[in-house]
Amino acid sequence: MNYALKEWKKIILYLDNGEIYIDNNLVENAIRPFVLGRKNWLFADVPEGAEASAMYLSILQTFKANGLNPQDAAIEFFSKLPTCNTSEEAETLFKSILGWG
């Protein structure tokens, strides 16, 4: 009871909004493959490597979240990316693969 009383404002917020998930299982399941293989990611021992890894993994998860096969979408995106001359062109390419544009 004490716990429920201490967290009452958060409980009410959750109950008032049906779009709030009660747990973070979706996020945990999305990152699990990367956590299990963390020793494979030791090359990211510099900030640039970590940023590159984060960018790449974010792109793959975005493809997945939008119902695309991440491997196929990544091949399409990264094979066409060298033709982009600006970040805006790369963003347009990314959106077109997602079906947003």
C-alpha cells in the first residue's frame, strides 16, 4: 500500500492515458540482440565508433519498426546512399525507403 500511495500520481497518469505502456518490454526486446553480443562491439572503443554503431542500429530498428525487412531495406539504403550529395538527399532517400515520401 505504501508503494502505491507513493507512486499514486504516476499510476493515475498511466490509467488516464491508454497509449502509455505499463512496461518497457518493447525496448528491451529490441536491444537484447545487441546486449547479448556486446563483446562483438568492442571496436566502438572511441566516440566515433560508438556514434557510428548507434546510427547504424537506429536505422535498422527504424526499418524494423516500420514493418520492413531490415536487411533488405539496409541494402537498398546503403547502396543508394553514395549517390546523395547532401544530408537532405539522404533524408529523402531514407523516407522513400520507409514509404514516408
